[in-house]
Amino acid sequence: MTAQSPHDLSQLIVDRLNAHDVDGLVDLYEPDAVLALPDGSLAVGHQAIRAYYASLPPDLTVRPGKQSPTLVAGDLALTSTVLSPTVATAEVARRQPDGTWRWILDRPNVFEV
């Protein structure tokens, strides 16, 4: 399944994280996307993003959060989800030539700087 709207990306990442579907997770990102990692470093591109997701424990379970309304401007969208009082995400998605959406920038926790 692909994201038909930027809003779909948040549910797809939860589903794929819980299934430990590394290839499916990587497919949510553009090939040169940037993912902010918990240690403050960046995973740039599919290979680095794949390595990060492959390193997560296979028994990891995440719950969906409360999605903020998606902001769309042409082929770009800002998505955000509040996961807890101290954890919120921020992502920039881009419409692909086939009309689907993928993230180009992903900061899983905007409160960790």
C-alpha cells in the first residue's frame, strides 16, 4: 500500500513499525530523504534509513498518536503527530509523479534537540 495522501503516511509508519517491515518503512521515504535519529545524527538516503529501522528491536510496538491537520502547499505537505505530552513528530512530504506521497524530511521527536 502506498500513501494516497500525506495524511496516510502516519498510519502507514505505525503499521510498518509494528510489523517490523523494514522495506515498507524505507518505501515511505524519498531516496534522498533525511531522518533525524534519537542520538542527534541524521540518516540520509534509503541505505541509512534502512540501517536505522533494521536496528530497532523486532518486538517494538507503537501506538498511533493524534495527527494534526496536514498543511498542503502544492506538492509539499507538513505532517505532524502528537504521541504523548513530550513527544511530537514533524515531517515534510512531497507528492510523487504518480500522485502518491513520500516523506523527504522526518523529525520523529521535535522536543529532542
